Amino acid sequence: MRKSFIIAILCLAALYTYQAFNGLSFLSSTGRLGPGFFPRIIGIGLILACIVALAQEARRNSEPPRGSDFILDTTVVGALTLAFVALLDILGGPIAMVAFMLASLFFLNRNRPVQNLTIALILPALIWLMFDYWLNAAMPEGMIIPALFA
């Protein structure tokens, strides 16, 4: 079951990476990093992670097959990801990222609230700073951020 799941993710990662390399340009017309820069890195990382996971799975001792212990976790994180994508244009990138990370970290890492709060606030802030200042790329503003500064 695990091997099949990893292979399915590997196929999706390969399709994603193919689209990143063929559908998005690496550099913009001005010579700056283009829209294909991060998707290419993410795609290659996903493929490498899947290959490593397949190698580790091949080395594992064979266990008797049983149901997944992580069905609830997978379902909740999948639902949170769908909510994140749906709320991205409404809340805006930074607020949606904070909400997604808070919800997912408090679900997956219940015993460390201070660590969860710190990560959920600092990581989106760093991503926003990187996009806004270093890459000079816009993140979705949503409907809330412009209303706050109007």
C-alpha cells in the first residue's frame, strides 16, 4: 500500500515538474527569476523525496499488510489544503498561510503550542518578505488586505 501511494505521488510530481519545465519560463523577459523558478525546484525536490522514500520502502522489512494508521491525518491535512486554496483569494496569501499553518500544526503537533504559533507566524512572514522584497513578486492580496488599508 505504501509503495503504491509513493508511486502515485511520484507520478503526480513528475507531471507537476513537466508542467513547471515546459509551461513556465525560468527567467522573465527582463532577466529576473520568472514564474517557473520555484515550481521547478519544488518539482525536483518532490521527485527526489519520492525516490528516497521508495528506496527506504524497498529496504524495510516486510510487514503483514494492515490498514493505514494515518487515514485521519491525511484526510484532515487534505481538507485543510483545499480550504487554504479556496481562501487564498479571499483572505490573501499571508493571512491564508498563517491560518493554514496554525490549523495544520495544531492538528499534527498538539503538544507544542508555542512552537506551532512561532512557526505559523514567522514562516509566512519570511515567505512574504522573500516574495515582496527579494523576488519583487506579488502574493494574492485577497479581499481583506486591501480593505484594511483603504
